[in-house]
Amino acid sequence: MHNIDGINISDINPDRVCLNCKHWQVSVQLKGSAEGVICRLSRQHTNPTDTCSQFMPNSTFDSLQDPNKYHDKSRKMNVFKRF
């Protein structure tokens, strides 16, 4: 199990939080730098520990290589901390 800023990352018992949700994505403009991490459903900036009824487990190509999806989540947390 990995821990990023006090948030546990585990595929055994995933929390229903934005960090673990497929809708919580890094937002990148066509021109310019990243705008941070937003919920693709609400188009709002949310916190990694927020929850909602439309939670969908995150599944990325990264998760096929790393069962804990550590790299994908670590990247989102790094972007989240910058914005």
C-alpha cells in the first residue's frame, strides 16, 4: 500500500474518493500549461478526498502495469498541489 499526502492507495479496498475515480482527470489546455485536476462530469475543481454518487473506479493503462495505480495517482496529486 502506498500513501500520498495522507491518502491511502490500495486496490484491495479502494476508497470511493475523487483520487480513485476515473472522472477525476488532469485538465490540459490546447495551448498552455495544465489547469489542474477537475471532475470531467461537473467540470469543477474538486479535492482528492471528495466523494459523490457518480463514482467510477479508475482504470488506466498505468494500472495494468502497477496494481496500485501509484504513478497515475501520484501525477494527479502533484498537479493538484500546484494549482
